[in-house]
Amino acid sequence: MAIPVTKAISKQVIPIFDKPMIYYPLSVLMLAGIREILIISTPRDVLVFQELLGDGKELDLSITYEIQDSPKGLAEAFLIGETFIGKDSVALILGDNLFYGHGFTGMLEKAVKSDIGATIFGYYVKNPKDFGVVEFDKDGKVMSLEEKPENPKSNYAIPGIYFYDNSVIEKAKMVTPSERGELEITSINEMYLKENNLQVISLGRGMAWLDTGTFDGLLEASNFVKTIQSRQGIMIACLEEIAYNKGWIDNRQLLKLSESLRKTTYGEYLLSLVKNHE
């Protein structure tokens, strides 16, 4: 299997409750076992991410950066990241999406193991006009894909996480700008659908997917994270914890990472992880 790699496109450098928004998509990639990451963002935001995350070595990751000068569409990520991808399969996740729910890690691991075709997800929403939409037949087979349709054929939105084989690079080169002037990710998904190489995994009712592209979305996500963390006493999107649980870093490294955060709730949480495993 090809080494899975990814790009995270961030729209905003904004904290969600107690940590930067970028932690949430990064945590999804790490849960999928992805450790080679290319962050594509604006010239201003790339500098912020570099200061925050560095090269990722403290978490046994490899993080690099590229710039998208203007918002020309998600499909451009594969053109910007062509050298980074090389001959590997690739995952793409939006930097302003938050996922949470039991069984999600298993779904990610299943998607990342496939190195032929594409795997995307479907999530039931009440306002499908705001998203890319997938239509199924009565047997669950994908019938069509639409980008923000006026008259949606279903209520299943396509969340901002996608897994592709290496042919996605050549497919991205064939995409022409839409009426919005963007290289749409839906155009790539349609190419895989025509090849009968598109798999859609439906996220069940127990899953939470939050798109924080609006101020209302940011508030909803922050309240959601605060509620879960306050009631359960566990952190959502704690990168250090994920790296630790996967064996990428050990007790000593986790303790070192917690030192500079010792006087914060986040730092106290990291210290508790060390103590609980002693």
C-alpha cells in the first residue's frame, strides 16, 4: 500500500474552545495513521502554522507547508502538492472541519487502507443546499454528485475529508473552473464515479460533523467541544495524546511536551496522561 499523505487547507486561524482550530483536522489525520502532512494555506496563515506546529518532529510527524495565493478551489491542492504526493495515495481534509463520534477511527483506517479509487463520506443534514451533495439509490449505490445544488436530490452532504489513489493528480489537471471560478472537488469525485471507483461511507446518527466556515458554526463547535470535555473529562483533538497512544512518542517525550503548558488546563491533562500510565 502507498504511504498515506495529506493536505489540510485552513480557512481560519481561530481557537475552538481551548485549542487552535487546526488541531481538529490534524487529529483526524493522526487517528487515520497519517504522519506525513502538507498544510496548504494563505501566505499570512502559513507563518502562524509554522510557528505553532514547526516540522512536527516533536510528535513524530513530518509537516511541510505550501501557499495557496488565492481561493481557486479544493482541487488545486493536488496541483500545489503534486511533488509532495509523489507516487503515493493521498487524503485531503479541510482545515475548518470537526469530526467526533464512536467508531470514526475505524472508518478512517478502512478508508486509508484502500489505494485504488476514492473514498468519501456522506452525512445527513437539513440544509443540503450549502454543501456538496451525494444521491443514493434504494440499495445505497451512488447515483450522482452535486456541488451546492439549488434543488438537492438528497439530504446527504459530503464532509470535507477525502481519500484518493494517486490518479487524483492527473484528474485534478483535467478539472476546469466552475461558474464560481473554482476547481471543484466535486469534479474529481465525479471522475471516480464514472470509473465506478468511488466509495461513499455513510456517517451514522451518532457521528458529529461540524463545518466552522461561519461564525455560527464556530460557536456551535466551541460549545460542542466544551460540553463533551467538561462532562467526560477527556480532550478532543489532543495531538500529544494521539501520538502517545499510537506509540509515536513515549512517557519522557510526553512529559517534556507538557512542561511549557504546566500552568494550563491542557498541560495538566497531558501530565495526567503520564501519571495514569506510570
